[in-house]
Amino acid sequence: MAQQAPTYHIFAVSDATGELAMNLSFAALRQFKIENVNIVRKARVTDHPKMVHVIGEAKKKHAIIIFTFVGQHLREQFLEECSKQQVVAVDIMGPVMDVFTTYLHSHPSDEPGLKYKLTNEYFRRQEAIEFTVKHDDGMGLDTIGQADIVLIGISRTSKTPLSVYLAFRGHKVANIPLVREVPIPQELEHVDKSKMVGLTINPEKLVQLRETRLIKLGRPLSEEYASFDRINEELDYARRVFDQLGNIPAIDVTAKAIEEIATEVLLALGK
């Protein structure tokens, strides 16, 4: 029986939204061929009690922390508390702010979240994120026509992370899972085909991804879910569905970063 791989935890901590710490963590993580890593966003950490709580939680999970505090006082407090609790922490914002202070001969405002002042763009993105969450994995079919993008693919073709990434860029996204034994939702017939993109993947890579998934779930690798024959049948079924829906564009997600796939999706849809 295969030994279950350990799960690693990275806390992305910020006094604002935490998006920068998340993005940096994801970018660095792509350089490692490890899939069992859980990145946890901890936003709006703005006082000492919240710091103590977050650091304590990280310590329990044997996590490391990537943090982006704008205020120097908060950064110093946070590093001191991490040292006290013996939790590894990486300060992303501090060195940059120090260099800018010297170069620009000026002091920062120390006000977090300036990038996300309440603008029309902010509200549009929040609306897109809310819509996308409600239309993940085949949910919300009654309002799928309101989507800007509809992603369609079999299991483990990056539908959900891609949807979330596109939502952060302001696009309302719905994603539909394809299961060979289950007919596609009738609602798709009424959706503008110019919004649809199919996702496909190399079968050998998909076997690896699904085997990793089974290991995490503590299930045997012999399950049909990860068998090569089953996966080839599912990919053939997906191609037939893409043709049935009007020969919609299909993007191969094999070994590609989410940002790269997102760019291909937007180009395919002319966005």
C-alpha cells in the first residue's frame, strides 16, 4: 500500500486582502513538483491578538508564514511573535518598503489596502468572485447564462482554480464537470457558445493527478477513477461534447500554470 504523502501548509498573512502573499506563494510553489500543499489566506490581521492567534494556528499545523504588512510597527510585532513561537516567517513587503524609503527620500503612508480602495473595478471583481463561487462544479445552472465564461471539462482539469483566477480578474465564470455516464445539463443548450471553452489534458498526466487524489483520500490506486482506459474514455467523451456544443475551443492544460491557461482562455474567447 502506497504511503500517504505529508500535507504542507503555507499561511499567506496580510493586514489587507492577502492577495499579494497568496500570489507570491503560488508563484514560488510552481517551481516545486509537490501537489499536497495547502495555502491558507489570513487577511485583515491588524492587531496583536489576531497575530498571536494566526501564528499559533500556523505552529499547530507546522506551517510556514509568508506575510505582507505595510506598517513597519506591525511587521516588527509580527516577526517578534513568530520568533517567540518559533514559527518560520518571510517578510515580503518590509525589504521593498525599506529600499523605496531610501531611494525616494520619503516615508510610506503605512495604510494597508490602498490598492483596493472602493472603486468600480473593486466592486466588479467582488461581484465576479461571488458569482463564480456560486457557479462552481455545475452549481447555479438557472443563472449560468449570466456568466462571462463557461469552462467545461472532466475531473482534475483545473476548472475550479482557473475559475477563481479569472474571477479575480473580473470575469464571471461558471464551470461544468463532465461525467461520462451523466448527460450534460440542458441549460448549456441555451448558453451563448462564444462564452464556452473546453479543458483537456494529457492522459498520462491525468493518471498521476488522480492517483495523487486517491492517495490523499486514502483510497486504493486500483480504482477505475485513475485507470488509463477510463481516462481515455472520459477524454474521448469530452471531445464529443465539445463538438456537440458547436465545436467550442479546447485548451490543453497539461503542465501549464493557471495564469498561462487563463491567458489562452481569454484569447480563445477574444477577451
